[in-house]
Amino acid sequence: ASFTISLRKVDNTTVMIKLTPSVSSGCWIIIKNGIRSELKITPGENVTFTFTCSTPEKYFIMEIQKNIDCVSGPCPFGDVHLYPLGLPRLNRTYIWDVKASTKHGLELKFSTPWLRQIEPGEACPDSISYNVNSSIDKAMVNIGSFCRNGSVSRVKLLGGIVMSLHLPWHSPLTTSGFNIANRASIKRLCIIESVLKGESSITLMSPNYPLGFPEDELMTWQFVIPSNMRASVFFHSYSLSNCERKEERVEYYIPGSPSNPEVFKLSDSQPANIAGSFNMSLQGCDQDAQNPGVLRLLFQVIVQHPQVDENVTHLVDLSKERNMTVTIHLEGWPSHMPLMSEPMCLICKDPRTCDRVLTLASGAVYRISFLCKDLSRLRITAEKGIGCMDIRWCQRKTYSLSVPKAIIQLPIQLHKFTWKLLATDLISVEITSPFLKLQQNVPEQRCNTSYSYSIVSATPETELNVGVFCPGGSIEKIQMRNNITISLKTFGKGFINESIRQDLKMSFVPHIKDECTFTVSPNPKAKVYLQTPNWRYGLPPYVSISWFIIVPSKQTARLGFSNDRMGIACETGRAYINIKEETLGAEETVRREDEPLPQPRNMYHNFWVNISNCKPVAITQLTLQFWVTFADKQIDLGIILAVVAGAGVLTAIGLTVCCVKKKKKKTQNPMVGVYDANVNTQMPGKKGLFRKGRQNNESHVYAVIDDAVVYGHLLKESNGSVAPEVDVYRPFDGPIGSLPPSPPPFSFRKDIKRSSNTEEEPPSLMDTDQDTYTFAHQKSGQLEDNGDADEKDKRDPIMPLLENKEQDGLVE
């Protein structure tokens, strides 16, 4: 098919047909003078041509440029037509280059459905796009690119305009969709008018975006909004230039506002909940010539119906809180941000300050409201810090780890509340739940409550995930050594009711030996499962964990492990499991990593379970789980008979002792107690109280009354002589402490250095008095030689304490 293009000279229009960039030549243009790869038709020419291929749209594009001079003559205002007619079906661009004086303004008015601004590189759904440029003193400023079906109704510019329309080869469009009008000078770069009807959203950009806004320029956006609607402005992306003079800012003119214009920095939260129409202006500055920087802005305007509870405010009293922040946000924040097209949920801390995310700091009282149809999309995340740098000021304080009522009473679901507990190396943290107690979340014992606690113990070098816990279990106390993070996470709406019973508390305590110690007081009717921390990655090297399990007096506990072995191989040191009852003479059960774990066993008293890790080889990790059940104690009939028989034997011995003692009183002469003047009679005490050391005095030598006076009837042998005991070791029978059993020493255990500034306590008497006390008894010959006191003084320093007559009187 042949095409004829005839251009009138007065139209000042040029047509250019050329090959599409980056497309190889597979088609040619044939005119009467020959074959060409491109064709230019100037004003006043009439050209007929054909293509050598049947699909020229694959190879050629066409530009139609019309020059309009509004400086030297009158402007052809009114509708802009697509001229000339009868063009071949090629991808084409219409360009209108309008020259005008900067003393006047030109207006581009678009017909419905108006335009929508798009980011550079974004394509329009129908492939039809507009581009608006401003020409001032030969400098071109890209006002923006637009698609059809939007809210931009007019663009007013200062000086000349370069307007382009891009149409695909198959577009049936026959009109330009805009007209040009003359206006008075607008005294700014441009004015973009947007008409927003009903609930809607629009995204706009500063000229030259993402390049810089012209230096020291001013532009305005006019928003036409029904008075019964509410508009909010959000800046999504911006940057600032380096100003030498003036300051970059945004100004708002809001009808009815007492402070027009309202000036904001680009970094401020922009106005929200604006009733009806308003104007917004962007002002640049004089930039640094050496380092100008870039001023650019991408923002969004959202129009909504007034909410039913728009005027309902919620009091959030954080005046008595310290080191706490409360953030109200959309679900999924911050990893997921809602699309600009999604319905907007706004949180307002005053009628004009609203945002998708609102953060409240402690120490103040807030009155907030919501512009959101569905409050279930909103969540609350809060964080509170508690610290202790000196145990003397913190040790006696107890802190409640419960969510404040000011947060619970809001009509928003709490997502997470985090407590960060910070202390020095010599201070540990104790967490208690005296009434509800805590249950460890394990596969055999899942939490089914509306909230749970995640506990993490962290140092700059390592992080120990202690586990996930929920209320209603057996753990009433957890002691941990390092900085602790406790995160309460909710599941569903049931937390509002269950939060009333929160009883989690914490306090700072002196440094503990183990990394973590649990105190477990199980329900006698329940089976309790417990597992080592850091379950997913295994217990860190050289970490020791202890559990203290309380056994009721009328119950018997049964302890068992879920696996047969530890399942690790040690590269350095040894891993141990220690089990010991807290009772006198209890044996300690110890197992290494290369030994089988203990078989299920009965425990009759409170007991300790300690697990200490080595440095495992790379492919193995220490993860252990054990369980505890309870049953009533059973009384054995054999034990009852043994007790009765034992009582009978003791009764018989008691009667025998009484009879023998009465008989001996009549037949045996009493012994005389003597006093040795050369013996130090000061009571033994702690080291440092004696003037002389134990090796230099005789404080450990005693003269005593002969045992035969009291015990002779029990110890006397057949020949009547008495054989007293000398230097007999007696095991310690006193009470034992409440510390966990110490694992055997590691031959190659990593040396963990810890500093301590605590003063050394004076050693106890048991630690200092290690010498054996020696008891001196009188010889039998001395008992017979009481008459010659003077002679006895020469032989032995022992002197009688009483005269014979006094002794007789006492005996009688």
C-alpha cells in the first residue's frame, strides 16, 4: 500500500520516519527517487511512499513535531489536533514545541479521564503516555511522565512547553486529549492540579525526578477534594541538596487554617486528616556550587471518608513508665509495607498528625485516634529497658514484667512486648513466676495459651536461646548470667483476658556459677519435660546448665532421659551429666559423653540435674531432654516390722543401762577432775583470734574427767579395765547446702577468666582449725596416789580441782 503525506506550510509541522533503534534493517522506504531507510517530510511538501515489507511497524517509528511560536505572534489556543491525517500505522510520537515568554503562563488542560503520573521507566497499561517538559531560557525541565486514567487535570507552566504524546501503532486514538490556554504569569516553575473524587490515592514526583529539582525554584501542587473527605500526605522518598542560602521546605495552604502557610521540613511528618482542598508547595534553595547535592521528592496523597470513630480519642498514659517505647503499626511491619493502592490505616496523635506508623515514648500522656476502617490490621510493638550497674542499688528491687494497662486497653492487638534486662558481668538476672509458673515449649508439651515468652541470654560473643515458655507449667524460677531479652508474643485476642493474671517478675542477684539455673516445682499429677537451651543449634561449648527439682515430701519422683546417650564427641574437654539428691549421704551419679545415660530411677528427695558441655567436634551438638513424673510413696511392711523390732531392742538396752548404772553407783569410787594450769583454756576460734598459732600452743590438748564415771558400765571389759578411743575420725553429719553438684574437673576445659571485686570473707573455723584435738586421760596409777599432793606436783603439772572432802560431799 502507498501513503501520501501532504503538509501545509502554515502548520509548521515536520514528519520523520526512521528505523527503530536496535532493530536490524529488514524493510525499506520506496519513493520516486529511490529506496531509503528513513524519510523526512518538511512543511509545504507532498510525498508519496511505500514500504518493501508488509509489517513496517516492526522496523520503523514516526515522529510528528509541530512548532508553535507564541512570542512573535498570537498562540493557536484551544484543542490540539492530531495532524496530519492518513499516516501509516507505525509507533508514533507527537511533539508540540511551544515558544512563550516567561512573563506569561501556559496551561495544559486535559480531558477526562485525566492523567496519572508515573515513575521514569514505568510503562502505561495501554502503551499511551504523555510527557511534559518546561523550557526556560533554553533549559529543559522534565515536569513528569503520565498515563491516562488518573486525577491530574491541569498543568500550568512558566515560559515554553514541550509536550509529547506516544501512541502505539495499533492505537485508534484520534484526538490529543488536551488543549492549550493562555494564563497570566504564575511566578513559579509549574502548578499541577489534581482532582480527587471519593476514596482515592495519587502518587506524585518533583520535576526531574529522580534527578534534582532546579536550584532555588518553587512549584505547587493543587488538590481539589470534596469538603466531606479527608486527605493525608506521606513522603515516601526524598533527598536534600547542600544549601548555601535559604532552606528547602514544604509549605501548605489549608483553607480555614489559622497559620497559613504551614511550613514543614521534608523530614517532618506531613499533615494528615485535612478536610477538603489544599495546596502544597516545594521550595528549593541556593545550592553549593562545588557540591550541589540533589533535591527530590516522591510523595502520596490519600483521600478517605471520615471514620465513624474519627473523633474518638484513646488515652495512653505513659507518664509513669521509664525507658519504654510503644509503636502502633500495620501488620507485618517493618518487613512488609502495604502497597500504595491498599486501603490506608492511619494512627493520629493529634487531629492533623497522622501516619501509618506511630511511636510513643515513655514519660508522657497521649490522646490518639485512628483513621482506619479495619483496626484488626493494626498491631502494637513495645519495648522496655531495665538496667543495673551496681548490685547494692538493685538487689532488693523486684520488677514486674507485665504489659501496662495503658497498652492492653487500646482496641489494637498487642503483637510483641520486649524487656531488655542489662547488667554488668558480676550481676545475674532472676526471673520468677510464683503462681502461674512457666512451661517450656517442647514437642511433647506444646504451649496452647494466648501468649508466650521467648528468653534469650546474650553476650557480645555468644547468644543462648534459653527457650520458649508459656504460663501454666512447673518452672517457678530461672537464673541467668548475662544480659537477657524477654519477648512476650501474643496469639489471637485471648490475651486481653489472660493478661489480667500476669505474674512474671524479675530481680538482679549476685553472679551465679552456671550459665542458667532452673528451679522446677512440678504438679504431682503431671509429667514434666525439660530440655537444654539453644535446642536448634545445641548447647554452646563449655556451658553448664542446672535444674533443681523439688520433690513433695509424700511423693517419689521418677527421672528419665529421652535418649540413651548424649550423642556428641568432644574435641576438647569432657561433657558430663551429674545427678544428686539433696540429702545427707546421697551418692552423686556422673556420666560422661562416652557413657550411656542413666536408666530411669526413683528420687525420694529434692535433687539436682547438671549438664556441662565440652567443645564438641563440628558435626555434633549437645541437645538433651529429660522427664520427671511423680507417684505417692509406698510404705513397705518389712520396714514397719524392722522399726518395731528396733524399738524393742532399744527398750531392752535402755532397761539394761539403767540397772547397771544403779549398781555401779554403789561399787565404784568416783574419779577426780584435775586442772592443768599449763594448758591454754581459751575457746578455739577463727584464725587470727589466737595470739599464738596452733603449732605453738596446747589449746588442742584437754584434761578430762575419765569416761568410766559416765560410760564405764557400757565400755568396761571383763577384766574391769577401760579402753578409751583416741584419734577416731568422725564424718561430717551436719546439713548440706543448696548448691548444684559440681561436675568433675575438665582435664582440658577451656579456662574461663572472670573478674571479681568482692572482698575475701574471713575463713570459717572449719577451714582454719585443721589440727586434730588430742584428749589426755589420767593414768590408773595417779588415781591411787591422791594423798601426796606435793609429790604429785613435782612429777606432773596436773593438780586436783577439789579437795577430797569436797569430792566426797559431791558424790554423796
